[in-house]
Amino acid sequence: METLMDIYAARVAAGTLREDPAQVAVLPLLERVRADLAQQPVKKGLLSLIGGRKKPEAVQGLYLWGGVGRGKSMLMDLFYDHAPVPARRVHFHAFMQEVQGGIEAARKAGTADAIAPVVEKIAQDIRLLCFDEMQITDIADAMIVGRLFEGLFAKGVTVVTTSNRVPDDLYKDGLNRQLFLPFIEIIKQRLEVHHLHSPVDYRQGRLTGTPVYFHPVTPDVRATMDDIWNDLTGGATESLTLKVKGRDVVLPKFHNGIARATFWDLCGQMFGPGDYLVIADAVKLLILEDIPRLTRNNFNEAKRFVTLIDALYEAKVRTVCSAVDEPERLYIEGAGAFEFERTASRLREMQDKDWGEDAE
């Protein structure tokens, strides 16, 4: 059987990948999980004696962490595409929103243990869960992940995940974090933890020499934004819905930490700082299109835009923009024009080719 190392080498030879020693070091770890899943026998027990079937136990998975753009998601996709068992690949944020929805439905139905039916439903059809970008920022998620994952492992589900954080830094400084610490121990016991320590940020590299702020918005600029999206994501079309205090915050296009949205998608709705913090936490690169002229006529939208840029700036989210004009000329009259000078300055700083490269 062709190994992941063989597949990676073939892609390097074909010129679709650039060989990276840090990535190559991960391949045997993923191949070990793949082989264990393929060879895992059905556990003998009472069910086998009466002709029934029992799912194999979960094998040791992998927790792959490291900086943005190092190839974690690419490696996981390579593994997922050649998984030998029924599998699902999902962004961790989206998965936890599904779980919270399932728990809420179970509670409404009067189920005493609301997590149990959620675990059962997930484990029915898969033996492998591949998560992109595991991170815990919501206390509701923090309080249930321990029991959730214990249940999944008990049902024979193996987990492979990427993250920008070492396990010990998950939910760092979070409310009631001491209640979350047992989950970190579960991760360390059930998943092999590996740091992908590459010095190269390939996501930044693909933008090197490419402008990241375009004005005015012309058909050629729109085509360029399409090209950037297609180059970074392969033309992905899926969306991501983030739940923030019961509200839906939708990123119309999202893939491997890269999002694409218009100004009106993110600033034309009544979003606040909390919404933008969640967006900044979920996204590592944002393509933001169609930023209009900002005046007293769209003052509320302008305020939201300032808050959005602040959140992206503080989180070191790489941002590609298309706008009606240069940053300094977006908001030149009306209440808030003076305060916008800081936002314009940040937009300028965020255009630097090295900006955000130290973000983890």
C-alpha cells in the first residue's frame, strides 16, 4: 500500500509541494495512526460470541501544533484523504457548535445525560475525526469537552487534530480553567503531541510580492481577489457559522483558517466587539472585500469596521482588502473621521510583508 511518505514525495517531485523537513517528520506519525486504524482488530467479547459486532477501540491519535501557515492543515488533509476507515474532517469551531446544538435538543427532549446521545450519533458512522484548529475560547465548550471526548474514545473514535497552541495553553486564562485541566490530560494520554516547528510560513510566502490592499474596486481587482482565494484554498466554497451568545456570525467562505467576506457581511449587521473577537480567533487570514467610502451616512457600519480592524490587528490576522480608496481616504469627513486615523494607520501597517509573521 502506498504510504503517506510516498504520496508526499510524489507531490514534491511533481512540483505541487515544496519539501519541508519539519513536515516530513510528521508523516511517519500520521502513517502510524493510519496503519493502526487499518489493522485494528474487532475486540473480542460477548457480542462476538453471539454473532454481533463491536467497534474496535480507538487508537492513539495525533495532536499537531505549531505556528500559522506551517502546513498542519495540508498534512492532515493528506492523511484524511487516504484514511482507511470512515472519517470526518471538520473545523473545531463548527464541530462544537453542532455538539452544543445536539445537547440543547437532548435537554429539550428531557434526556438526563444530554451528552450521551450526541456522542452516540457522532460515533454511529465514523471511526476517525479530523479537527482543524482545535482551540477553546467558550466556557460552555470548555465545560463539556472532557466528557464529550471520553465518550467518543470509549465508542472507538480516533482523533487527529491541528492547533496553534500546545495542549497546556488551551483555554489559557479562561474562566474556571481548573475544571478544564482534566481535558488537557485526556489529550496528552490519548493523542501523541507533536510540534511542527518549521521556520517557514507558507501562507505568508504565497502572498510575498502580492499586494494585500487593492483600490479602487474594479473588475480586475475582483478577479485578483478570486485568484488569491483560489490559490490559498483551491477554490473552496464551504462557509463557517460561529455562534456568539446565541447569534449566528456567518463567514460566507471559509477553509483551513482562511475566510472571505464582504464589508457588508461583517459590518452591515449589528455585530459588536465580542463577535469580532470570535472571528479573529477563528480566522488566520481574512479576505475582506468592497470596503466603501465611510461617512456620517454609514456611521454605525464605520464604527463596526473600526472594531473589526482592531480585533484583527490585535490577533495578528493577515488581511487582504479591496476598498474604494486608500486607507487614509476612506473616512475623511463626519463624526469619527479623526478617530479613524488610527484605523488607517493599522491598515497600512497590516500591509507590510512581514506583519503578523510572529503570530502563533
